Amino acid sequence: MEKSFVPIKIENITNYFNDWDLEKPEFFLPGLMSFYEDYEGLAKGIVLLCDSLKKKEKYQECLSLVELFTKLCINDKDQFLLEEQSKLNSILIHLKNSQQLFLESNQAEYLKQICQDAFCLNETVLSVVSFLAEHRQAGNCDYVEDIKAPILDNTNIGFLVELLCDETRKLCIIVEDETQCVNYDALAYMITMCGHKVMRLAISESANKSEDVLNDDGDNIVQLFCREDDLHNVIKSYCSVHSKDGFALLLATGNRLDLLSSAVCAEFQIARLSNTISPVLEDKITFGWCGNYLSYISRIYKMDVKTEIEMPSKCRFSVVIPAKNSAETLRYTLLTCLNQRWDGAFEIVVSDNSTEGNMAVKELCDSMGDARIRYIKAPGR
């Protein structure tokens, strides 16, 4: 006799996640949605998660979920979280005012307000940029450690922080689409405060051809206009001319960045690096990169990858082993590779993606004492 299927109650879903998950919505929500793919019961699930965060006094994290709740659970928005939704509307107004007041006064207190408000409204990129600009203005060199853990948990956000904190002047291209939260004047100025050049690119069907707009006078912020169908070509041309190594940081809404990255071009690539926790938040500012792929990889690994690739090969083949917090089992894998009967030249490349502070894989590779083992620490996200 077949057993009847009993749906899991939304209240019991929280039993499948420990407290660590409940503090990280980007881990909790995919699990929640896997139980309710059509979002049935999702409203109550988000309310439960918000209640859990409020009990832990994580009010900003709670508010970032309230916006998601408002957009996803349209039929339920009048039933739950009314107080929080009202507060979120106030925060949006406050964020817009703070950005304008910052442009008028250049005072650090407004940067701090922008950072806090943007976090509540799921504008992670704006929150990070304002935080870095505030501390750069204050001359604080150790500020990266003060960035909130929930922000650093976002995919690849560490790469964005690293790029903006680098003393080497870089090119940042901002593609401007209509957005509810972001003042592009303020965003561009904050990036220049971090020491980088900004090209603002707005879409206008009356704009000139791309070859007519590539010259600028060296200002920190350049405003260009282009047609929708010429956007990719303008980004490519400007990056090629004005970036030393053919690489630029690219900021745009999630929707826009997806469109740009879908264009196939072998010699010039655009890739998105950051995610949102739900498709309904794709109107938020995300980030990626554009230009030469080898330049991008070189920045990640802090080496000249092109030179490495062009070097003459020293062995017949390479065995590449990805590892993460797996020193105990990795030992046997390495011994198996080392004890092959073939006596020709080969190397074993261990790519270590262990959590920060876990040095067990590196210590194991060092202890093996074999020149054929090449250890590489994979960059953090």
C-alpha cells in the first residue's frame, strides 16, 4: 500500500536549518523555495525568518528580507510585516535624501547613512562603495575588516572590495538604467573617492556612433551616451582605449548585466560576478568585469597569467586536484598520484579553496616534500 504524501508545514522548515543558516538569507531562501517551488507558503516562511532575525536583533538583515517579501508575496503584503514595510518606505526616502545631501556637502556622515540604508534595501554594491568611500575619506587603512559579515557573504563581493581598495587607478564603467534607490551622481563620485576613474554610460537613441564619443579630457568622471544597440561596442571601445590592461570593473542592474554578458565576443568578454537572492531584485545594482579574460584571471591570482601560459612546458602533463578542507583524504590522493609507475615528468597542482584560516591542505603539501606537487591557494570570494 502506497503511503500518502504529507506536505511539510512551513513552520517545520526552520528545523531543517541551523541558526547559522537563519542568519544568512541567501542560504535559507533557496532551501525554502525548494519546498515551495510555486512560492506557496513562502510569505509565511519569510515572516518566520524575519521573526528569527529580529529576535537576534539583526534588524537590518530583517529589513532586507521585508523588501523581498513585498515584491514576491503580493497577495500577502497586507497581512504581515506592515510595520516593517512602512519603515522600509521611510528608509528609501532617507536614502535618496542622504545621497543628494552627500553630493551637496561631501560630509562623511551621509556616507554612513547611505551604507546603512542601502544594505536594508538590498543595494549591496552601493552599500560597499559608500562604506569604502567613507573610510578612504577618513584615511582609515584597516577598514576592510569592519565590513559587515552579511555583506561579505555575498558572492564575489570580496573581489569588488579588493579592486576598489587597490591603490592602482582603475577604470569603472557604470551603465545607467532607471533604478529606485541609486543616485548615479553619488555612486560615481564615491568611486572616484576610492581613487578610480568612472565612465558613466547612459542610453539615448539620439546618441552618436561609438567612434564619436571615445575621447575624453582625463577627468575622473566621464559621461557618455549611446544607443541601445551600440552599448556593447561602446563599452568595448572605451575599455580598449582607456584601460591600461584592457580590463574594467562594470556596474549595472542585474537585468542589464545579464543582457551584456550574453553577447558572444571572443576578444572582449563581459561577465557578471554578483547575484541577487531572488529574480525580483534584478533591478538592483550588480557588478562584473569587462575586457580581456587573462587580465581578469591575473587580477584574481595576482600574477601575470599570460606570461605563465606562454612559458615552455616543464612536464608532459598536469594532474589538477581541487581541494577544500579535505587534508585527511587528500593525503591518499596525492600518494596515489605520486606512486604511479610512469617515470616521466609530470606535476600535481593542488588548488586549495579551504575556508579562511584553514591551512591544513597547504601544510600537507609542504610536508610531502615532493617537487612535483605545486600548491595554489584559490582566491576567496
